[in-house]
Amino acid sequence: MPEPEHEAGRLRLIDGAALLLVFVAVVNFAHYAIQGDYGVFALMEIEAERAALVEDLAALRAERAQLETLTAGLSASALDLDLLDERARAVLGLMRSDEIRLP
């Protein structure tokens, strides 16, 4: 028959080892919850990258709107061919001396 003191010491050792194992598991999970691939720090990096991309998207949309405004007059229905001809000859210096120059 085992001795009661020896049995109690062994139970305390098993309890201590189980407690240590649970503690290590909790610390491990906490570490990965904070610094893991899907942890708090990774979430903060993703949010910062998202904010930067949203700003880039807003700048690109503004640039696109500006370019669309500038090129809206180049459609075939909006072009006045006489005015285009006059401006091209004025820029190239091919206007005749009897033509009236518009600003």
C-alpha cells in the first residue's frame, strides 16, 4: 500500500505540472493573439494600410475627374472643327495676314 505522504506529494506534483501546462498554453495563446499573423498588431497594420489606400483612391478619383473634365471637349460631338482649325493654325504660325485672330 502506498504511503499517504508520498501519494499527496505526487498529486501536488501532478497538479503543479497541470497548472504550469495551462499557464504556458494561456501565455502562448495570448502571445499569438497580440503578435501573431492575425493578432492585434497585424490588425493595426492592415487598418493603417487600408487608410492609406483609401486616401490614394480618393486622390486617383479626383485626378480622374479632372482628366475627364479636360478631355470632355475632345468628343466628336463637342468639337467645333472651324475653331480647331483656327487654333491649330494660330499655334503653328500658319495664319494668313487677312484672318482675324480670336483670343
